[in-house]
Amino acid sequence: MEKEMEQYLNKANVLIEALPYIQRFNRKIIVVKYGGSAMVDDNLKKSVIQDVTLLKLCGFKPIIVHGGGKDISKWVEKSGMEPKFINGLRVTDEATMEIAEMVLGKVGKSLVTMVQELGVKAVSISGKDGAPLLKCEKKLSNGEDIGFVGDVKEVNPSILYDLLEKDYLPIVCPIGLDDDYNTYNINADDAACAIARAVNAEKLAFLTDIEGVYKDPKDPSTLISELKVSEARELIGSGYIGGGMLPKLNNCIDAIENGVSRVHILDGRIPHCLLLEIFTHKGIGTAILGENETKFYVEE
């Protein structure tokens, strides 16, 4: 009986620990960039959707921006097309763009179904919807044309505000239109960052396949829990940051400098990583914050 009571008290303590975070972020917009292994593994997919749905039911205003690169690659191969790359970036010709739009739309609808099964209203939209939501221009890779790949140049978030106001959870696939109404595929990290800036999000969370930002990438014990923007710039300048983390960290800095309060880089391979980062004192990933932001985590 004593052991059972201890278990109940532990559960109560977890809920009490979450209370200040619920109070602080109630009615605030949180943008979650959903990608990596968490989109492929069914159990991880379920835990992410449970996390975001719980945030919604706790009074947060989450927006999901999802990728789908692995699924797109799979369907391109199934279609018998030979993928082409320039400087490590996929060349998106007209046929590939058609597949990408179809696949991303399918991914979005499947996420909507999972959210609705948990009793929350959700809507899948693309950057082509609304005014449109995402206006873009052609992206070049070191001056070379890589097809229908776009950079976001303008966000018209009115459709997101409308959905949030009517208590829907918006799920956005990163496809946009240029000034001539051509369709472009947009990097999901870039789209999430642009949307977070446009809606002045309180938080932007990237679900990735790494634990966070390391002072020394070769030493797992050097994981950094919190970083000011100036410290992030120093890390980049030191040459420690490379590969896929470099554009991600630059996106984080850009978001902070454009009004987002905090950006989180989380390991999406850990079940319920979002809840652990947002509702616990120490968190599990790396939080990047502006120079004027005070440390919110309570040191034990």
C-alpha cells in the first residue's frame, strides 16, 4: 500500500512540476516542426501526436509543420524515376514536384486522422492555401538551378489565425507558390521558422534525429541544455557545428531575432520528447533563447 501511495505521489509531483509551464504558455502559439525518425516509426508518431494534442488540451495553441522527405524518396523510386542531386540537394523537376505534393498531402491527412482520434479538431493545409500562406521564390544551390525548390519570401498567416480562433489544430505541409502561381517544395525547417516568425510564436520546436547541440559533437557528454544567441554564434564561428545542424542552428538564431521567444532542438527518437522538454525543469534537448530572455529552467 505504501509503495502504491508513493507511485501516486510521484505522479502528482510530475503534474505539479508542469504547472508553471502551463501557466506561462497558456494561449501562446507553439510551432512544432515534425520530421525525421518520428515520422517513420509508428510508435514515435503516436507519441508526438499525443504530445501535441495534450499541449492543445492544456490551452496551448500548437501548429504542426511537417516534412516527408523519406516518403517522397520512396514514391519517386516506385515511379521508376532516377533521383538527381546537385550539391547534395534533390533536383525537383515537374514530375517530382507532383509526387511531392501528393505525398505531403497524404502525410498531412494521416496526421489529421490521428489527432481527431484523440478528440481534437485538426485541419491539413498547404502553403498554397489562404492568401497564400507561403509565398516563395526559386532557390538556387550555389547559383545552380535545382528545379521547383523554393525559399519563403512572405508568410500570410491569416488562415492560421482563423483556424486557431475556431479551436482547430493546423497541420501545414511546406509547399508554396511564387508570384506566377508555380508550385514549389520548401524545406520544412525553413517553412516552420518562417511561420513561427510570422505568428510571433512563443516557442518553435524542431524534432530531429539528434539529442541537441553539442559543444563537441564527438563527445555526447557536452550536450548544451540552454544557449543564448551570442553563444550559438560563437559555436558556429568555432567550426564545431557542421552538416545538417548548421542550417538548423542558423534557422534558430533567425527565429529568435525575429520575435520567437525560445527555440528547442529535440531528439524525436525519444518518446514524448516534447512533453519532457516543455513541462519539466531540466528538459532533454537544447533550448536557444534571446539575449534578454531569462533562464526559465529551475536548477535542481
